[in-house]
Amino acid sequence: MFQYAFGVSLSQKLNRPLYFDLSFYKQGNHDLTERNFELNRFDIPIEAATDEMIDRFLRPTDFRRVLNKLSLSRTNIYKEKTLRFNSQIFDLKPPVYVDGFWQCEQYFTNREEMIKKSFTFKEPLSEGSQKVAAQIAALPETVSVHVRRGDYVSSKPTNDLHGVCSVEYYKEAMALISKRRDSPHFYFFSDDIQWVSDNLVSDVKNCTLVEHNTGADSWQDMALMSKCKHHIIANSSFSWWGAWLNPSKVKIVIAPEHWFNKKSTYFDDRDLVPWNWIKMPNG
């Protein structure tokens, strides 16, 4: 979703068509968690780059290398060097292949309403999710709480990179919202709902565990999160978008102070959380 939002913004700024390299989904020889392509959950146009288009940039022929060297019909490649916002990206000369995660709201702030409209789920919610959505709409102060575990716990490379948010992080975040809003109702979303039940809900007066959306239906958790009035997110883009898609101008969003365990020039997360969200220690 970050890549799409960034890509659309860049495409419109450069006034050039946008194509997506989807070859990652065909690969298995990487350390990243396996993913399914799910942008088709939204009613948005996705133009997949052909192998010929990709080869033109990443595997150029000898003739193409000569053209590039002579700056004749040049193809450009730009690889993201850091997660910090880089305004110079909009000065690139097309045609260009951009490689990165682009996890920063500033890349598409000027197109916020268009992006939010684009990320409207085209499938209807299930009967169970519709009931939860109706409950959320009926309550005055609702808070989504997303607890990301899964591969953040089971995969050592992923755990080394991200880590998990502590119990204290969630309890302090809930306490802060309870001070600022009267009788909030907390909706818990997680890929490990049993852990949430065992570690977080015992001291929460008003709460609901949303546990029916699994597997192919997991997208419905994001849709339901976005319907809540406030948010406590994990160091996960899934809950980042669940909070960001909430159109409210008065929402409270509490986010982890640190998105990554790993510290490097690239994994600099200072621009990842919007300025008006509250950062809280999560170690």
C-alpha cells in the first residue's frame, strides 16, 4: 500500500504512466515473509510491468548499456537509500525504475483524499464483520488495538528486524486514551488472539476480541480498524494503514516509538509515523 501510494504520487508528479514490478510474488529465495498480492482487494487500476519492461532496466542488453552510457534514450534506476523522506525523488527523470518501501506519509500527503478513496475495499464485509462494524458505529468512543505477532515471533530474521511491542506499551497506551476519552471501548485485532486474551484483556473493562477474520479474510480487520475513532497500532504497516484510513481529524493514534530493532542508515524510522500521532516506548 505504501508502494502504491508513493507510485501514484510520483507518477502524477512526473506525468508518466505507472507500472508495478510484481516479480517478487513469484520468488521464494529471499528472507522476507511470504506475501500474496492483495492490492486487488481495492478497486484501483494496477498495471503490471512486463518482463521486457523490467529487463530494460535491470537486465539491459549490450545495446541498451551503450545508449545509457551515451545518455541516449536513457533508463534510470533509483534505489531507496533510507526510510527518511526524500523530496528529491520527485525530481527524477523518467523513464525510471524505483526500488524501495517508501514508508512515509509525506510522499503522498498532497494526495491524501485521493489515496484514501482509492483504498476502499471493493468486497462487502462478511456477516460477522458487519455486526462488529455496527457495534463500532453505535458506540461513542471506540479504539482499535492491533497486536502483531505471527512472523514477528516465529521468524528469527523478522524478529531481529522488528521485535514485538511489549505488554507495557499496550497497557500504557490504553491508559492514556482512557484519560483523554470517557469510557472507551477497545477492539482487539491480532494474528495471535490467544496471546491477547492471556496478556491484555484481563484489566480492560470494555473490550471486544475480533477473532473471526483469518487467512483470506484478514483484510476485514483493516477495514474494521479504520471504522474505529481512535487507534493503538503495532510496528506494522497493516495497523498503520488501519489508523491512517480513518478520515477523522480528531482521532488519537498511538504508535510505537521505534519501528525497528535494527539500527542503520536505511532503517531510520523518524518519518514513518505521522507528526500528529503519539509515539510511545514499545520495548
